[in-house]
Amino acid sequence: MVEKVRDREHHEKLFKASISPIRREIVSAIGIQGKTKEELKKELKLTDFQLKFNLEWLIKEGFVKEEEGKLKLTDNGLELLEA
């Protein structure tokens, strides 16, 4: 197995994601199975703004992706989940 080389920018993104309690909750709730936006909103009791703001950041930074209406973690998202 080849170990990925992580640069400073990657570590800063992980840090920024991990210091936000809402982002950590979103990543944890999505987990391995994935969730829809509505499932996340209901489970975490988030406002539309909280979900949109944090989810857009997680997608833009490469921690979450949306496939067929379901949110799933990327490799970076799984790394954050395990941290």
C-alpha cells in the first residue's frame, strides 16, 4: 500500500474542518453509508443556513461529494472521520 504524501495545505484544510463542531458532526453523520441533505438536517437539527454554509465548505474543500442525491465522504472526508 502506498502512503499518501500530505502537504501543509492539506493539513490546514483538515485542521479547519476539525475545529468546527458542526462540520465534525456533519462528517460523522454522513459516515460510511452516506446521507441525504434532509436526513442530515433532521438528524443534526440544523438550520438551512447552517447546513448550506458548512456543507458547501466541506464539498468545496474536498471532504464531501454528492452522488445521486446522497452525500458521501471522499478519501479526505474518511480521513477526517477517523481523526
